[in-house]
Amino acid sequence: MILVIGDIIVDEFIWGDVTRISPEAPVPVVNVQNIDRRLGGSANVIRNLHALETKSAMFGVVGDDEPGEWVHHRLGELDSDDDGVFTKKNERPTAIKTRVIAQHQQIVRYDHEWATPIHTDTQQKIFAQVRDKLSAATAIILSDYAKGVLTPELLQKLIPELQGKIIGVDPKPANTEHYAGATFITPNLLEASQMAGMDNINEDAHVESMAKHLKDKLGLKYILITRSERGMTLFDGNTCHHIPTAARDVFDVTGAGDTVIAVFTACLAKGKTPLEAAKTANQAAGVVVGKVGTATANWQEIESH
């Protein structure tokens, strides 16, 4: 089982066509044809693990509202343990990101969320639930969307408690120092540059310097940096491996980072080497960016890509 701790978001997609401009303002009029929801944010990691036939447990918070009830229901459909997902009645609403898409083009996105840190008692409840599930876990993913769940205080308690397990972090630069002691992190190029305090330059030698700096700074075993059209760079502690992109067509990069950390972690948990895991994660990223909206990749899609 892989435990996922972080910020739960509901991704809502409004699909339609545009054939005219509004007479009220110079904006497109979307003729809505379909609306659907998907688990997003940290919960998108759960979707990816389910696609990989890997058992999971989710830890985070939702609001006392209809979207929060939907999150619990959807996690149940994915056979993910949701004992660690707490419903907060007066603390915050369930975070929702709504995207309006016409002809495969995102027209606008609007967010309904509250990103203040969760209360201390909620942090303690999450920590206690993680500790209860830890013996059954092969790995833990800390999926930080900077929406208030992975507070510095919670990270400082969690990472020492998780030692001995694979600890992967999808990071945010503001919490850099609090990821010390994790097994690996999976920043994108911009995040890596900010975390390392270095220029955002997408050249191999520069990215190698970032990776080595962050590994030493945080005491990591590995670091996997995603580099958009330049693929990925893995520093496995000894060697930097530059892996060319596997994307054939790029329609939407939404949630690709969730796919990368889910696949990389699942492969490590199966005993794959870091390089094997990174190459597989790279293939999976190539699959999901060829789909529109928050997407996943199963083993068959990854192997055939």
C-alpha cells in the first residue's frame, strides 16, 4: 500500500463549443455539452495509483459540503482507504478548480479554495492516522499543492516518523527546508531552480548542478527533475541521467506531475532501480500529456507508448 498525504482538490471540467462572441462583452460564448469531475491535486495521485493497480490510502481534508461527500464516494470507488480524509465543518470548503474547455482549448479556469494552514488538531488527527497505517505501507507520497495541509509543523513530525519507508515528495519551494530526510523529490524545473536558489536554465549541466545541490542540501537519496520538452533528469546519488521526453503530442500538462510521482514511487516500491523507475515515469508522462484534462496511465498504455 502507498499512502498519499496532501491537498485534495476536485477538478471540474466544463466541456463545450464556441461559435460566437458575446454581445455583452468581447468574450467567447461556450455552449456547454458536458460537465464532469475528477479527483485532483493530491487525490489525482490516488487515481494514478489505481490505474497502476496499486493499493492506496488518502490523507487530507475536505469541507462539509457536497463536493466533499463526492470525494469520499469517489475514493471508495477507487478502493482507496479514506479513513485519513477528515471533513471540516467550519474550517474550509472543499477545494474546486473549474476549467472551461472548448475544442480542446482551455478558455478559463476559476478556483474555489481556502489555502490557510489546517488547524493543529487536524494535523494531529492526520498524523495519528498515518502512524496507524504505516506498518502496511511500502511507500509514502507527500503531495504538496501549498493549500495548507502539509504545514511545516506536520512535515517536521511526519518525515522523521516515516524513516525506513520510501518517502517521495512532490514539492513546493516555500516548504523546501522541511523536506529534509525524504527519499526523493520530483520538482519541475522552475520549482527546482527556486528551491536551489539558482537560475531557471534548462541546460543539462545547469540542471545537474541543481540536482546535486538539492540532494546534498536536503539529504535525499535521489532527485527527479521534470524538464518539459527536455524530458527529465534523475540524479541517483552517483550519476545524472538525462532522459529525453516520451511525449508524442502535448494536449494538456494538467496533473502530469502527479503521474510522475505515482509511477516513480510505485516502481521503486516494486524493487525497480531509480533509473528504471524514472524511465517508466517518463513514459507515463508522455501518455498523460497526450490526453485532455487530469489524466492517468495504466501499465499497458505505458509499455506500449
